[in-house]
Amino acid sequence: MKRSLGRKTLILPAPTWVVGTYDSQDRPNLMTAAWGGICCSKPPSVCVSLREATYSYRSIIGREAFSVNVPSADQTQIADYLGIVSGRDVEKFAAAGLTEVRAEHVDAPLIREFPLNLECRLIHTLKIGLHTLFVGEILDVKADESILNEKGRPSLEKLNPPIFSTGEAAYYGIGEALGPAFEIGKRLVESE
Amino acid sequence: MKRSLGRKTLILPAPTWVVGTYDSQDRPNLMTAAWGGICCSKPPSVCVSLREATYSYRSIIGREAFSVNVPSADQTQIADYLGIVSGRDVEKFAAAGLTEVRAEHVDAPLIREFPLNLECRLIHTLKIGLHTLFVGEILDVKADESILNEKGRPSLEKLNPPIFSTGEAAYYGIGEALGPAFEIGKRLVESE
């Protein structure tokens, strides 16, 4: 039995990503964003949506760049903190005990302690309503050796990033492996 | 120690969502998409990115509508199947043993068996490259009673949707609760 919940952003899952930027005074800032996703394979691109009222908004436009930094489950408290305070009031890297690393390819700061960092060049800006969607072309992905699988790719299980639950306003970790993609569905094709 | 992985869509997590559409002959189609996310709170909106070569692409533009259907972990094989075959060749609802339900507010089909369904009206189309990003305003969310928490909101733990791991091409379920959002980070504010 289904229940109608109305016009709400109640879809699951959502990521817990931290967007890194430099402001006009070259001060680094960080902001947690759950409104985002991969949006293109070629060029490889990711989108994040921010309210115009955020301090990060103008910095992304000013530098035409941002980073996306992915925490692991044991950094959930830090990621949550970075979404509560504003960069107008606090130097968040220092306040959260994080280390700023300048990105190689774009004008944005990376979080050394977070295991996965993306360097993104702003290629599209789309004002939707309360939020504006920023599309960033991914110019590099930096991953800690500890989260790579035997093929050198980021493992969801090893990274164990906090997954954001929109309606509950809560975080969850990663659970059991459910099988290989583009593979387990073939059994249904073969049984046709 | 970090390793540079280059210009790739290696960010985590990604969702496993199934997009529902009607084609020009009123045939329902389904397609699994991992490139997507929430993109605005007002109007409540979600984006999904599709290649122009997909059969669903023209249907979204033709009807200015799509649905997003979220499976639970025990439906991962079906979701994977829906991403392997094309609606040009197969009537996927029938082939996957799924039941089509017409959306109430938009011209798109919903999957009865999937616990969470969104009815989306196309409000923006942004061609990025290989993929085109479609922004859908969420006109309704329909959720099975079994996945709602005590406040009537979708629970990530109860839904347990497959999370897509991009670099590994694998699915994982949801794990342990990591704490309430906009709450656990306050401990860092107070300790400043």
C-alpha cells in the first residue's frame, strides 16, 4: 500500500559531499552538500546545487572551480559540522582540524584527510529556483591508497562514505555487497 | 598517500534509480540511471542524465515528464536488468514481471513493485556532452507504507536501496546508522 507524500525532495539515497572553494580574499572554505550527483561521462562531470545565500556560491562563480571531497563514515561528524556553520563566520579548515591542499588543476582547495577528492572546473551554471546547479568537469580524482580495490579503483566498501537520508535527516554507512553491475541482471535476459 | 586517477567519474556514492517514460506509441519504458541526484528544494527537483542514444531520451522530451523509481536491495537484479536491455527491443515491464501504474500528475509510468516512486515534470534540459541532464520538478512522491518511519518519512534503512559503486561497477546495501544530520556536528561547534 502506497502513501502520497506530496511535492518533496524525498528521494533516496543522497551523497554527503563537501564542496571546497576559495573566496575573493583567497580564504579556503568548505560546505557540505547532499544535492548532487554525477551528470556526464564525457566530459566526466559532477553537479552540486547550492543556495545563492551560501558563502560558497559566489566563490564557485568567482574562481569557476570547486572541489568535491568525500568523507568516510568515521568523518561523518566533521562533514555534518561543515554543513552547520558558515564560511562567513568561521575558517572551517582550521575549526575542523582539516588540512588544506591546493588542487593541481583548478583554483580550489582539497581536504587532505578525506580519502577521495575531485578537482572540478565549472562548465555550466543553471539557476533552478532556491538552488542553482553547478556542473563541474572532473579534471582529476585523487584517492587514498587505502580505499582502492585490487584494480586501483575506489571501493565503496573500503571508503564507506556516509549516505544522507533526506526525509530522516540522518546518515548511514555502507552495507553488504549486492553483486556486480551489468552482470546480475543478465540472468533475467537469459531466462526470457 | 593519495593516487591520481585522472579525468574520470570516480565519485561515490551513486544512486540506482529507474526512470519511467512513455514513448510516442504510448508504450511504457524503463531505464536504470546512476547519473542523477536531488538538485533543488524549491521547486523540489531531481536531475537524471541520459545519453541521447537511449530510447528513453526522446520519450522524456516528448512527454516533458518522467518518473524515478527506487528499488530495494532485493530488487537489485531487476534494476540491473533494466539497465542492460533497450526499450527498442523489449517491453521491459512485462519482461521484468513489473506492474505499470500511470502517474497521477504527469505523463509517465510508475513501477508498482518498487517502494518509492517520484512523478516528475521536465522543467530544464541541459546538454553537457555525451549525457544530457534533465531536471524534473517533483509533483508527488509515493512511498510504500513499509518503508516509512514513525514520522511518515522514507527510511533509508527500511528501503535499503542498492547503492551503485561507479569504479567497481557493483551494488551495495545500506549499513549502520551514523547519526542525525545537523546534530552530530554541533559537538564540534560547542567545543570551539
